[in-house]
Amino acid sequence: DGPYAKFTPDGGTAGIALQDRAQMAQVLGGLADVPAGHRSLVVLRVDDVDRYCEQITARGAALVHGPAPMTDRMRVAH
């Protein structure tokens, strides 16, 4: 139950996740204003999201949100 579901095949670490659009709009702001846009998201697992975000922003990437806790077990950045 909830705004998120993940499907991972047996014997692997890759998976497909479904996220409630309204919940993501709360996180990302303007997403709700674009009904025909942003329908997919690529997720990368890293050992240290804070350090990774520092590295990619130093190389010119722009973060929309985060890094921040998404649940009690996960930190995310968008």
C-alpha cells in the first residue's frame, strides 16, 4: 500500500518502480503543471548520495530536489 511499488526479478538487483504521479509532483513541484510531460524517471543506486550529488553538481549538473530523506531507509535527489 502507498504511492510506490517496485518489481525486482528473482536473482537480480535491477527493477521497475511505479510512483504515484501526485506524490512525485509534491516532491518536484512543477511536475503537476505538465500533464503530458515527465512520465519516466531513471534511478541510479549509489553508495553515498550526498557525495555523488557534490560530484555531479561540481561538473555542472543541476539538482531539482535533494539530497533528502524519502523514507526512513532511503535518501534521494532529483
